[in-house]
Amino acid sequence: MNDLRYRSSAGALQIRDTYERLLRRYLPDAGQSVALTSIGEITAITAGSPTAPPVVLLHGSGSTALSWAPTILQLAESHHVHAFDLPGEPGRSTPTRVPFAAEDQARWVFEAHQQLIGAPAAYVGVSLGGWIATAFAAHRPAQVERLILHSSSGFGPRKIAPLVVAGLLAGLGEPGRKRALSYLTGPHRTDEARTELQRQLDRYAMQTFAHFSPRTDKLPEHPTELLRNIRGRVTATFGAKDRMLDAVAAARRIRSTIPGADVELRSHEGHLLSDQPHLTYRQLTD
């Protein structure tokens, strides 16, 4: 097997087949765009009218653009949505794993942006996607009218001990992987409160967790001098119970380095914000 991102060829095929099946079932009217960049192809799920305000959605580590499906459905009536599959992750974009250097990440985003959008847009990023969106907004400030960050990396230290705990749990088979994923991203709403689409995406996340090898290279904090380049309006939301990021430190740093940023620290939430589709819509339209 050539693609070392996956633990087996069979696992890689399962992840890709599930992606396509869920895309056809839940986003039957969505399109697909492809940008030919210097690192390879970047694909995006697209929805909404091309004349509507553009918004780009960037997912987190070990995930795909499909994770935005509930948000895409929420935004498609009012925005032209582009949900990128990040390079090196389990989606349809190039397997190239771009170094976690802000300039390198901003370069491929700019190339994709110019080909697929061509005008200033709002950028929404979760976790790793927030780190990349911030890098782009800092290096290409004229292209980002609005920067919306959910549990974004790059503003405070990452927590190490919970990752060790999750790694131990993940070694206990499928029940252990389920506990590990819930431990890292929770706390969550009860399963009864989740839609059928959300439950399907939960199962897909578990499948990905079982077969995909996420990146382990260090994700650095953005230097203050870089953050001061950002010109678009910034909105950031964190969960104070985040087991992956020091959310308190991250919220404090954004407030101190990005004048006028709107920062919310939710006392009872973890890394995965429970109302992301509604939150994103509200933040884009307020």
C-alpha cells in the first residue's frame, strides 16, 4: 500500500466509499470543485448560488469536508459555500501533507481561493482548519472579509496528557476508540438529541479514527506579529472544557492580540461545539 496515511488499503477504501455514500444521500444537490495548486488537487464540496456571499469552511484534523454537511445545509440558502477537503487528510484532496508553516499553508489556500472563488470571502475554521484559516487571513488579509474560528489551534498550548489517555483507550478495540473520541471532543449532547445525519457523521468519524493515521507533527502557535496583519472581522468560540486545547489561554490571547475580536468562552462545552451549524449561520449573518 503506497498511502501511508491509512493503516490498510481496505480501511482507506471503506473511508472513501462511506464519504461518497453519505455525500450522495445527504447532500444530493451539492457540487464539487477542484483547484490545481502547487501541492496537487484541492477539492471542495460546493452549494448555494454563485451570486451569494462566498464562505469557505475548513475542517479539523482527521476529518473531511463532509463533517460540515449540517452547516452546508444551513448556509446554502444564503451563501455560496465551499467546504475544502484539507490536503493530507482523509478527504478527496491531494495526500500531500504540507508543513505546518503559516506561509506554506497560506500559499495553497490562496491558489485554491483564486481559482474557485476569486473574491474576498468569509473563512470558517475548526481546530486545525482554524489554524489554517488564520494563517491565510494573516498572509492574505485582503482576501478574508470575516474570520470565524471554532476551537481553533494556534492561540494557546495544546494539552498532551489527554492525548496519551486517548491513545491508551484507542488500543482497546472499537469500544475503546469510541470512548477515546468522545473523551477528546466531548462533552456531547445525548444521542437522542442528534439528528440522523449527525449520527451518521459520528459513525463515519469512528470509522476514520479506526483506519486513518492523523498527523503528529507539532502545530505551532501563531506569532503576534503575524496576527496583527489580519484585517477582517474576527469571531472566535471556545469550550472551556476542551481537552485538546488550553481554551482559556487561547481566548485570552485573541482578545489581547486582535483588537475588536469577538471572543466567546463557553463554560460547559468541549472541543466539539454542540451547535456548530446554527452558530456558524448566526455569526455570518449578525
